[in-house]
Amino acid sequence: MKFNELNISQEILDAVGELGFSEMTEIQQQSIPLIMQGVDVVGRSNTGTGKTAAFGIPAVESITDNDRKSPAVIILCPTRELAVQACGELQKFAKYKKSVKTCAVYGGASMEKQIAELKRGANIIIGTPGRVLDHIRRRTLKLENIRMVILDEADEMLNMGFREDIESILSNVPEKRQTILFSATMPPDILAITEKYQREPVQVKIKSAQKTVELIDQFFFFVPMGRKTDALKLLLSAYSPESAMVFCNTKKMVDELTEELQKSGIHASGLHGDMKQAQRTQVMNSFKLHNTAVLIATDVAARGIDVSGIDVVFNYDLPQDNEYYIHRIGRTGRAGLKGTAYTLITSRRQQYDLKDIARYTKAEITELPLPDRNDVIKAKKNAVIQKITGMTAGHDAYDIIDTLAGEGIDSREIAARLISSGLQKEIDSLPEFEMPRPLKKGKRSGAKTVKIDLNIGRSRRIAPNFILGALVDATGMSGQDFGKIDIYESHTTVEVPESEYDYIIDSTNPMKINGHKVEVKLYKGSSSKEKAPEKHFTARGKSKSGRHNNAVRPSGFSQKRNTKHRRG
């Protein structure tokens, strides 16, 4: 369906035409007519499907000359970037409709400037919930004439803790209003808001997951525990993307990874919610202008980023939600272009999670081996050869060579020094890598081990199979990956591979065993007063007397260590 088939003004049709829009997307085709009829709408749609126009065009069209003095439409967004982006889009739609005045209000920007803009008669307000509520309390934003409220990325606003602010805002607008909600997911909190604040809403849902990813080639790499940063450095060097986004799950990880990449000479910048607005704007402008090659961001900070031409997306951390995966990789492969997405995983459990994502998106995510360091170096050398082959030298260069030759440095040495100045630094920064190690099902002969400590023991009537079952369930590892289990009166120790220690601690805190909340930490040795555990199990799980005891050894460690423990 084309935009000119809608019942909208010529001013908006002209503006939309200049933007190059003719055919509506699925979400636009279903939503715009309903919104223009005054119906409450719940739209379920992912990023990149054109939903800003789906609510923005009806919002702009609803403004009349009678709305010159007070706000008529308010749009709530989860982040500053998304509010600024939505405001910019609406201004484009309203290019020829002079009665429309937009104003973006968000934290981290001058309150005085926003107040001045509101006083000049803004009639469409786009903002983050916290700053909008701040203006309402200051009485610099009056809502008595609001007739349309739009909640954009509603699920993300709730994830960020804005529910109370949203409900406060909705309680301040007139009951006779139109309420429109767009969300990628529909958790119970969203449904509760819909039920409480909307009147007989019409649901609009599009099946966009597969469409969003069908032009994106998706791969994953199995990386040894603790080597993800080195793997990312190797991949960035091997593929040399002009523009890449890297997603992490925490702000702390964004900062740490940014620092590590910068130390290796990679032009990287971080983006997360704790940064000041001026700093965020500077980072984004640098990335858009391709002065920064790698942007590292959290999911929340990335909402509202609209940058074309991103070559590749890296999932440094596996996303916490399937929809986040779609949002992330949707940053590449936009506007009908091919894109590439890579995910780094470090355990079998994460591989299972990635398989769930593949089923959800109906896409194939293929495993690739990490590039070989020597192959990367060879490719770098060939690239230098090709670059020099295509270059021409100026007369000044020959003058410099003649001068250096007069000082006893021949042309071969000059060329070697110039090439080494750039290439050698890049080669030296490449990490050494053994082949990634998948978790083995068989024995770990010679594996170095440590013990973990669980604050639950015999006093809680705990049994070895309870401990082992809980660990396997929490980590996704095999029972063969765990060693001897010693159950004491108030705690239990378990032998684990040292290489998996960090992952096991992260995966098990907190967890429940037999209904009891359990904390897991590194075992630092027993106290002299500690009561010893009952007799150790042999490899078959029985003591020499033939009775089962409270220590069990699953298979998976070397026979040498089994023999050693049997002597005890």
C-alpha cells in the first residue's frame, strides 16, 4: 500500500515523498489508519520496521492551527538518543506543516533551554519519562490539552525502571485521550499498563523476526574461557571492518573492553547510560563520520542509534533476551543491504542458548574457527604489498631517499623501516591463540583443578547427586566435567577444572539446591576445627566397605588422580 492512498494532507505527502518513501512497511500499513481513526493501538514491532513513521505521521497530521499554544501530543521514549531521533523524524514529516512545533526533553541537557522551547508553543513533546515528569512538576509542561499519548519502546522503558514515572505521567493527562503503545515484546507489565490505561485497544502485530535477519550472515566462535577480548582483537584485525558495533551486557564491560581495544591501537569508543550527554553525542558523531571504527555499547544505550553502513555486529556477550539479539544484529544489513553478525561464546550452555536464538529467529547461525594468527599476518603483508603496488611516488620522496642515502641508509633499509613502523606494531598486538577448546565428554587427563565451596552440607540432608545435578543444570556442563565432591557438616567442596572456575562461579550464583539458596565461591582450605567428611568414594561411588558415602567422584578426571584419592 502506498502513502498516497492514505487520507493524509498534501503537506505530509510532499514531505514523505522527499524522504524517498512510497510503499508503507507492514507496521505502517496496519497502524496509521487505526491511529488516524482515534483508536487505541498496541503495536508489536522490532527495531528497523518503520514504527517511528507509524505513529509519527498520524501525530503530525493531528496538529491543527488551534494547537499553537499548548501541547497536544506527548511521546515517551526510553533513551535520550531515541527521543532526539524521533524528534528529528517528526520534524521531517512536518516540513511543510507550519503549525507543528516539536520539542525534545531529556536528562543531561539544559533545563532552561527546554523551558524556553516549551514556552514558545511546542505542541508535540518527545521525551524521556524522568525529564517529562520533572517538567510536569515544575509546571513548565502542562498536559490539560493532551489528546494523544504514545509510548515508544515500552518494554525497554519498563526494563529501565520507568514504570512509576510512566504511570504518574498518564495519571496527569486527560482521560479522554488516545493512547498508543509500541513494544518489541509483551511482558506482563506491558499488558497491565494496556489494561489500565487503554480503551479497547486494537493489537497490531507483525512477524518481523525472520525479515529482520534474513539478509544477515550469522556466525559464532567458540572461545576459550577468559580469552574473549583477545578473540575480538584477532577478529577485528583479520576482517578489518570500516564500521563495527560490539555489544556488551554491562556498562562496566563496555568501559573495560573499550580501554583494552584502545591499548591495542584500535579506534574504539564506548557508549552507555552513565555517560554525560555531551560525551555521548561526541562518541556518536565520531562513529557516524567513521572517525571511530568500533563502537562498543550496551543494549539500552544502542536504542535509537541510526547509523547506516555498519559492516559487522559482534555479540561480545550473549544477549539476555532473544529480542535483544534481533535488535543488535539489525544494526547491520539495513535498507536491503547484506550484513554480518558474529557471536562469541565460551561454554556449551551458551551454545544451547544460541541454538534457542536460532530457532526463535528461524535463522542459521554457523560455527566458524577463529582465524589463525599466521594467516592474519600473511594477509596483512599482502595488503601492504597491494597498497604499495597501487601507489605513485612524488619528487619530494626521492629527495628524502637521496638525503638518507647520503647518510649511509640504502633504499632497501628505508623501505623496511617505513613498512615496519605501521605493520610491526599491528602484528605485535595480535594475540597468540591455541585452538578453541570445546568442553569434552571424555576424560580430562592431566587437567589442572581447583575446588569450589558451597555453603550447604550434611546438616541440610544434602546428597552428592543433589550437588552434581544442580551444578550440571546451572552451568550446562557435563557431570564428567566435575571431580570429587566432599560433603561436610555445613558446606561442600567440589573439584572443578581451573579453566572453568570463573564460568562456574558466574553461572551458579545464586542457585537453589533441594529448596535452599546456595552461594558458591573458591575453596580456600579447611580450618583445623572442621569435621572431616565421611570416607571418600572410589571411582565407582562406593567406599572400600561397600557402603555409599557422602563423597562422590564422577568420571572425567585422570586415573592417576583417582588412584591418589583411593589411598585416602
